[in-house]
Amino acid sequence: MAQVKIYGLKQSLNPIKARFSEIVHSCVVEAFKFPADKKFHRFFPMDSEDFYYAPGRTEAYTIIEISIFEGRSADSKKQFIRLLFENLNNQLNISPQDIEITIFETPKSNWGIRGLPGDELQLNYKVNV
């Protein structure tokens, strides 16, 4: 499972949401060997008075939070982070300086999905990659 939250300024994020989602999903699929049909993204376009950030960032500043089952290797998480920086820069011209990524990992038993605890689900993909 991977749940993605994306926060940014409304005027910068809204015009690129669909493409941004495609890029994030392609990185999840590649780095975590995730099924292409599993996509769970939420966008939080914010007004400037609700989104403060440090000097040196631009209006493109974006925070990406991803919640996943624990079990992915450090290498796969680093690959995911590197892919995101590279693809967002190359495809949307968002500088790595304007992207912050946090990965939250929790045991499968801490998830409730389709009426079951996550550790009782029959998954069609591997988590330990």
C-alpha cells in the first residue's frame, strides 16, 4: 500500500496536479515494484496565508508525504526519492530545492483496508523490495 499526500501553493499546484500524480505514481511503480493499477493520491492546494516555508524556496515549493507498509529496503526508498527529484525537475521544471519528501512506514497491522487489517490482506505484489 502507498498513500501519497501532496501539499503546495494553490496557484502552482492546481495547473499541474494530473501530471504531478503521473510522475509520482511512475516513481512508486519503478522503485517499489508497485502494481500500476494501485494509485492513491491526495492533493492539498493551499492559499499562501496557509503555507509557510523557508527562504530560498519558490512558489513551486511542494511537500510530498508517502505512507507505506514497512518492509521496503533503504535502497528502494532512496531510489524512489532520487527518481522523484529527477523526474519532477525534468518533466515539470521543479527544482529539487523546492521539493521535500517524507516516507512514513508502518506495520501492515496498523492499516485497515477493504474491511481487513492490512496484515490479513492478500496482496498481488511484494512489499519487501
